[in-house]
Amino acid sequence: MSLATFPQYRYSPAVHPDPAVRRHKGIYGVPLGPQADDLMYALLGNDYERAVGVLMRAANNGWALADVEDLIIEPAVTRLGQLWLRGRLPDDAFNQVGTLAEQVEWAFRQRLVGIH
């Protein structure tokens, strides 16, 4: 099953006055900054390049790897897990998103090595 069958997960970029600082709570109370939100929607939309781009923009803006992990990757993946636990993301879609998330994180780490 493709994520295209879930129109509620179409990517829509968050617009914030100061995206590097502003944070908000997601629907289920998981703190999601705009970058975590963008990563989550890129993963749901099966958009590999956009997902890697979210992480690379943070790194290029001077974010430490630990901050990228704690403030972008962890909240996005946690939110996806919550959607799955609540039955809002089917098993096969969750597996697809999980596989993509692993590929994105690996690519991000490889690109970080390349820019340092």
C-alpha cells in the first residue's frame, strides 16, 4: 500500500517566523518543532530527498548532530509511532516509513562526514 492513499498526510511545509527556535506541541503532546514536522511529513509522503534536506539544512545552519537527533529526528519518529499505535497509520505504511527513516538517517550521517 502506498502512502499516496492517505491524502491527510500530504506534505505541507510549516511556516514559522523563526523556524530555528519556535516549537509547538503536536496533536498528542509530542513537542514538534517545524523541522520535526517537516521531516515527519516528508517521511509520510515517501519523499527521501526532502527528508534528507530537512536534516541537511539543520546541519548547514550549525546544528550539532545531537540537536538534530533530539529536536528533529526523535520527535518526528515518536509522532509517527504514536500515529501507528492509535491506528491512524496502517502497519504496512508504518513499515514503509520506518525503512525510509533508516535510509534517510544513514544518508544524512554519510553526507555529514562528507561536509566535515
